[in-house]
Amino acid sequence: MDVLYLLIPLSVLAMLAILGLFAWALQGGQFDALDGEAARILAAEGEALDADQVAKGTPPEESACP
């Protein structure tokens, strides 16, 4: 029963921290224009998204494994 005196305040502090981070993300514009990012990903056909990806039209390098 004594452990509840520790766990309840810790859970309240954790909840307040999570709500604070969520409010910070809302104020920072993290959730604005979600449709624009989805369209940007679909529209970028010819561009390599990562350095490991090859550009469109170039053959992939052969793997080092036989």
C-alpha cells in the first residue's frame, strides 16, 4: 500500500509531462498541413529519398555477395 504513495504522484507527473510535450508540438506547428507532406512523398518519383537508393533509370549496383 505504501508504494501507491510513490506511484500515484509519479504517474501524475508523467501524464503532465506528456500533455506538456503534446501542447509544445501543437504550438510548434507539428500537426499542420499533414496532407501536403503525403502529397510530396507521392509526387517525388525521380528523386532518391535516401543516399542508398539509386536514381530512376540507373541500374542498381551488384551486391558483393556471390
